[in-house]
Amino acid sequence: MSTQVGHGRNDEQTNGATDDEETGAYTFDDLAVVMGTYNEAEAVGTVLDDIDRVTDGRAEVVLVDSSSDRTPEIARERGATVIEQPPRGYGEAVREAVLAPDRPVVVTTDCDDTYPMEALPTFLDRINKGYDVVSGDRLYHGADAMPAFNRFGNAAFAAVSSVLLGERVHDVTTGMRAYRRELLQEITWTENTGLSAELLLRPVARDYDVVEEPISYRERAGETTLDPIDGGIAIGKSILSVCWKEWMS
């Protein structure tokens, strides 16, 4: 069951017809799927094949890559656009990725095969219903494939964020979301490790129309490069910093 976050800028739009519905709803031809990648050769082929299968090859795919393995070669073989970047962290890569496409709907995902590309039609449908952000909620179904420590940490991040925002959010660090491109261009993104949280917190704080959509979550392919302790501390600091800056703006 999807959950609207806050009241948004235009409640009437999310409950009725949208401008897109009057002029022609967005299709997969209007969709870009983007990701930051670092040594994901084990999973990148599967992820890109899934995107191709679900969208019938119509979605644009953009990777911002810092790999030392065959990730970029595998991606290019499947027709993806690869932007090479020296390793500067998760947020630096994903920020460049979300700002790169010209298509009006941008979906972020991770390249470790944890996220269901089968959810892309549902995410696009929510955008066509007027939402500015559709955020995949991994915790709704329990996220049993996620390590217990990470699952606890993500629930804690959501609880803290809910208190700071004054709006209930359920999964602030998910890597799978859909956005209207103009939103991504309008907001200045500042975080690195905590960018995944920032990409939800700022739109909610600014009363964009945001909905959380339950998604499944699979065990990752390959080894993670993020230390859960150091990463968790960085994400926690980002949540506090972003919410503070939004209060003061």
C-alpha cells in the first residue's frame, strides 16, 4: 500500500487529472534510469538486462562509474551511457547521474541487483498521477534480505527523520526513487554518503508531492564497499544537517 508523505503543494493534482494526463502521460520513452557504480561487474549486466526487459528497451540508462573492474565495459555493451568519474563517493556519483539526463522522469537505483526493476511501471504511474517523487519503501515488506544491523539503522533513520520533518516517512535511505526532472534541477544537493536521505528529505520539507511505494528487496550481488558504522554515522549527520538547513531557510 503506497503512502503519501505530507500534504504536498497541490493535493488536488495528486487526486485528480494532471497536466500530463491531458496532453499525454509519460511513457518509458520519457524515462531515464540512473545509478552510480563502483566495481559492480557481478551485477551490472543483470540490472541492465532487467531494465531493458521491463521497459522494452525504451528507457535511457546512465551510469556514473568509478570502477576498476569491467563494469563500464559491460554497461556500454548493453547500450548504457557511461560517465567516468574518479572515486569521490556515493553522493558525488549519484548527484552527477541524476542531473545528467534530459528526459522528464528520472529513476535512481543501485547496481547491486537488490532493487526490483519490475516496479518501474508502478513508479511511472505514480508520476503520471501527479507525484513529484515516488520513493521505494524497502522496509514495508520486512526487507529480510537486508542485514539486521542495517535494517535497524534504516528504521532508526526513518524515525528520527519523521520527528525532524514533522511528517511520517518510512525509508529515507532507499536507493530506488522516481523524480520529476525539474525537481532535481531546482534543488541544490550537498551531501555525499547521505545523499540518498537528502534526496527525500528536501522534497518533503519543501512540500513537494511525495509518495512512498512498497518494494521488495533482494540480497545484493557482490560485496558492499560501504562500512555500515562509518556510513551510518555519515548518514545520521546528513539527516541532522539537511533538516537543520531546511528549518533555517
